[in-house]
Amino acid sequence: MRPLGPGDALIVIDVQRKYVTGPLAVPDAAGLVDRIARFADVARARDVPLVWVTRELRPGVSMGAATTAGYGAAVDELFRSPAADLHPGLGARDDEIRVVKPRQSAFYGTDLEVVLRTLGADRVVLAGVTTNICVQATAQDARARDLDVLVVADLTAALPVTAAGFDLPAEQVQRATLATLAHAVGAVRSAAAVLSA
């Protein structure tokens, strides 16, 4: 595995207030924000561009049938500011790239692919939430575009799955998703391993 550096883009997915201090808070949310912020500082020092991704509701535009069914009346509350704002602890800068997505993948309905090609990135380094939904969807879409994929395991987090007859704790969902990504999509490494490569 090559070191973090030229040719990479760090994409941080959906680390919004709702997943840190809100009703959808992931396990160890404060620790996750701190780890991502520290990793982002190293990426900046290595001239790796940062892309901050959020999923937000625009007036008059649906979030899609699945999201609407899943969250019901809470869609407005969860996908609009302030719940939809990036968590301030990340330290995102105003001069860094922002992408607002309408669905799970950061590629779907956005200009992310154009941004990455313009930056000369051939590998995406993924962090954020939730591992089993938005991170996985973005990773799969990156691979479909012939980009190398590196998921930073301890910079991601999942929520429990307690629907459709399943009752899986967050830790189990996280582990299974990372295993699937490593098996079929790209590399999965810890932040320490990525930075020491």
C-alpha cells in the first residue's frame, strides 16, 4: 500500500451533527470526530485535498422513497440545518471542497467524479458515517469508476440494524461491512497503518 500523499483525496462522509450529538449518534461519536480531525491535519500537511460530504434536504426535493419511509416526519428535522451541518469539531476549512449529495453515495447526483478527476486523484481515502450505508455506497461507486479505494476503518462508524427482522449491534454491522469492503471493493486499514505506510 502506498503512503498517503499525491494522487489521493480524503473524502469525509456525513459527519454531521445528527450523527455526533443528535438522535442518530454513532458509537464513540466524539472520538470519531477527533480521530478524523487529526487525520485531516496530516492529510493537509501531505497536500492531500479534502472533500467534505453532507446529505441535506433541499426545499421541494425529496430525499427518496427509502429515506422518507425510514425517517418519516423526522426527515425535515434530520436533513436540514442545524442537524445536517458538519460537526464543528472536524475543523473543516472554508477553502476546502464541499459536496452535498441527494442520496447515499457521494457520487450519485453530484460533481464528485469531476472534482476528483480535476484534482488528479486516482485513489479515494474514505472516512465517515455510516459505514454500511453511505460509506459503502460511495466506496462501491468509486470502484465502479476505476478509482482505488482505501477505507480507514477507525475513521468510520455504523449504527445498529434493528429493522426487517434483524437485530444487529453496531459493532457487528461495522465489522461485517468492513469485511465486505475489504473482500470486494478496496483496501481497509487503520489510520495508524495508513499514516505509517
